Amino acid sequence: MGYPVDMAGRPPTKEAPEFGKRLSSLRKARSWTQADLAQRLETSIKMIAYFEREATNPTQKTLNKLSEVFDVSPAELLGQQDEQKTSKPGPASKLERLTAELAQLPRSKQKVVVDMLEGFLKQTKA
């Protein structure tokens, strides 16, 4: 039996930990739902919700799977400075600005842009 309809989408009673915020942000930047991420990790939606809302100290196995799925380092997932990726001072790059603008679009339009970009990248690899 599920939750009553009036409880669906209710806000959490406490703020998510930093790890959960980073995970949620990475997921949303790719326009993935919790179900999409759960499928990629071969886990349940409940587990993804736990990672995003409660987990403060994920296991190394979890970190490795997440870093592989998102193509980021475990250090980045934990909010630690990645030694290989140091950001330079100054304004954001054009790619960073465009990515930020893309994130502001509705999901359906994000999908169109991402599909076009993926098609282009596949074509250039061939």
C-alpha cells in the first residue's frame, strides 16, 4: 500500500545532507528522475531517495558506482577538492554558461538539446 495522495511530493522535514544535495544536483543536471538513476545503479527508488535525503557517509562501493554513472570522481561526490580538476579564477567558460542556461529550460527542451548533442558526438566518433 502506498502513501495517501495528499502526501505525495511533500517536502522533507529536514534539510538534505551535502552529499545528498550534490547527488540530487548531478541527477537533475542530467534530467534524470530518481527512477532513472535507480535503474542505472540497479537499485530501488527508495534507495536513491535515502541517498539524496539522509545518507551522510555512503559506502565506497556506492561511491564507486555513482562516480561511474555520473562520470565524476568520488572526491567530487563527497565535495572534496578534486586534485585533477582545479577551477581557474575568473568568469565561467562558455560551456559552463550554456550548461547553466540548459539547466533552466523545461525538461522536454533539455531532452531535445541533449539528444542533438549526443547524436552529434556519436557522429564525430565514427
